[in-house]
Amino acid sequence: MITPILLCGGTGTRLWPLSRKSYPKQFTAIVGDESLYQASARRFSGAGFSDPVVVTADAFRFIVTQQLSEIGMTPAGVLIEPEGRNTAPAAIAAALFVARQDPETLMLLAPSDHVMETPEDFCDAVEKGAVAAKEGQIITFGVKPDRAETGYGWLETGAVTHDGVNALTRFIEKPDAEAAAALLEDGKNLWNAGIFLAKAGTLIEAFKQYAPEIYDSVTAAIAAAREDLSFTRIDETLWRSVPEDSIDYAVMEKATNISVVPYSGHWSDLGSWDAVWKETGKDAFGNGLSRNATALQCEDSLLRSEDETVEIVGIGLKNVVAVAMKDAVMVADMSDSQNVKTAVSTLKAKGVSQAVQLPRDYRPWGWYETLILADRFQVKRIHVHPGAALSLQSHVHRSEHWIVVQGTAKVTVDDEVKLLTENQSVYIPLGATHRMENPGKVPMVLIEVQTGAYLGEDDIIRYEDVYARS
């Protein structure tokens, strides 16, 4: 059995404004109906695969379990990184976690934000690579290129060592256009998909040899990890001393036991809006359009509205990407879409909240979004998952009025507990101890009207919380 290791702690700033630090691209349905993370988990499931181990950030711990639950899956473990340290520390942390049970376990280390058109073909490639991995090789996967791509690293392949497996001659950094054309012409070079297969023990030995500082510091942090509900929290203090590095630089480019399995199917890391355009169905003029987008005399452009209430219209555009959301709009020449990350950094420097925060705020129990925010009052829409409950809490500065618009709410106000159905409401006085729960089988939605001198999210005193939040 192969244990998938799903890496999903990244911030995905290259696809802003859809992807933001508060809810990055891996959790979004950019291509298809499922999120990229869900599609990745489903891709590496079924025969030959055990339940996945997920490596993520604290802010996403309930998102990863909720999204897996939605597709009928349960993680074998969720490792929480106190903060991102790139892929090398995440990889060795996962290897140490898996090796507790059996260091001979085969691990498939994979980002959770990639797209594969034929996942069954990739699973065939994994099966071929497993033969060499069992013998102590570290397997990387290379995508057969169809263009001189400068946005990817490349792999140079050598002699065949096993059926469908080649020796890896070298890693090649992202090339310029001229070098990429030469690599494509050569015929023996592949795009680096950034996916690795190895025994947990093999990966541990490689880190010991080539990245001992990362190995030692992560080992200490994992040894001091603590369990929190169904999560494993890596020690925050010890994690601060872990060097930041990618697994390619730290280990793979130094190791001598690296092999590569070619994959001829379609693959993309969705690293830019240009890449999203390539994955989007086109009209007769090469335009990729969302449902509520209209293109007039446009060519080779991407027009997306990510809010059902916002209609986006393009007129006379060529080679342009335009993405509209409720709170932000991004317009760029397609050839400059790699620079979106720079734009996000600029917005952060200006203190613009849209740089990192979506209008919708996701919580363990569901999500909420602000509909109106003004002086001394705020109106929110709150969505509570079936069976979920908010904390038992009170407020110092505000009172609230709840109106149920969908489903059934179980409401506690001080010593009184009652059920509210659609179009019923309840008043929560300032200082009252209260909680809302969804006891039903369908989502519960309510409108919350807050009034008071201060409406910040930190005006909460929690008394009980099923999600162990303070």
C-alpha cells in the first residue's frame, strides 16, 4: 500500500484574487466541481493506496478534514505546521510521522493543487515507480512536454533501469525561452512535476545525509508534537529553528539514488492565470468564460466572475485575463499573469485587507460573510454545516438578532434552549451566554444583525467549544 502525503499549506498568491492566504487555491474549485485538494485526494485513493496523511497549516486544519468528508474520505493523520517552511521540512516531517508505524511504507509526496486529465494513467506511472522505490530509489515524476515552457523546472533522463523507469541525470532550473526550446528539441527532457515516491526510511536517510540540519531540527519538533483532537500539532517553539528550503534544493539535487518515471498524460500545476486559461474550455475565439461572463470582440482572453451577483463584460480584449470578485478585480495582460504575486505583495504593503482575506470567512462549523458593515451595525449571512455547533459564548460590546432562512437552528440563550425554523428569529442581548447549533441533516443558514459600539471578531468570550479553540 502507498500512503499519499498531501501538501496543502501554501498560500497560492499567483491566482489572486480568487486564491488568498485565508483560503488558498487548493481548496477552491478552479477546474471542475471539486476543489483541487479534493481532486488530488480522490486521484490517490482506491486500490493500492491507504488513507492520506495531510500536511497543512493551523488555519486550514478543519477545512482539510471537512473537504475530505464531503467526498467520503478520512485522513490517516493531519500534521499541522506552525508556519510554512517550504517543502523540505514538510516532507521529512511526514516521513518521520509515517515511519513511526513502518519505515518501509511507500510514501507518495504530492502537492494538492495540481490538475491531471487522466489520473488513472498517473497511477499506472506510480505503480511502475513503486518497483524501484521498494529497492531504495527515490522516484520523481516527469511530464512529457508539449511546449518550451519557462515556468517549470525540467528533468534530464538517462538510461532505462526498470520497466517505465529511467535514471535521472540532472535537475534543470526554470530555463529562459532559448534554453527551453533546446530542452524540448532534445527529446529526453521532462517537466518536473514536483511529486516524489519513496520509502519513508529512504527519505529519512537522504535527509540525514544531505540536509542534516533540517533533519535534526524537524526530528526534535516532531518528537515534541502533541495531539489536538484528531490533529498532530508540531511543536511551535522548536519549529522556529527549522531552516526553510525546498525538497529539490535540500535533497533531490544532491542524492544519487534518484530515478524518474515519465508521465505522458496532461498535467498542470495551475501556477498562473495563464495556466488556468489553458485548462478552461474556450469559445470560437479562444476565450475562456465563466457562466456570468460576456465577451464582445475578444480573443484569447480569460474572463471570470467568482461571484454570482457580479457580471463581467469584456469588449475588444486580446490576450487579457480579468477576474472579478465581490471585493476585488484583477486585470492583466496574459503574458504578465506570473506577476500577480508581486501585486499581492504591493497590496500587503498598502495594508489592503483584500490582499489576504476573502469576503467569506471559513470556520470549523461552516462559514460567514458580511453583507453590510456600517457605523454601529453589521449584517452577516452565516452557514452552519449539518451537525455542527458554534461555541458557547458571550459578547461585551454587541447584541445580536438571528433570523433563520434555511434549515433548523437549535439556539441557547442563557438558560433557555429552543428550536427555530425558517422565518423565525431570536434576540441575543448584550452579555447573554449563547450558542447556535445545526441539529439537522441539511445546512442551516441564518441572517445575523449585530448592533453595538464595537463589532470586531475578537469580542468573544468562549465558555465551551467542540473544536478546542480558546
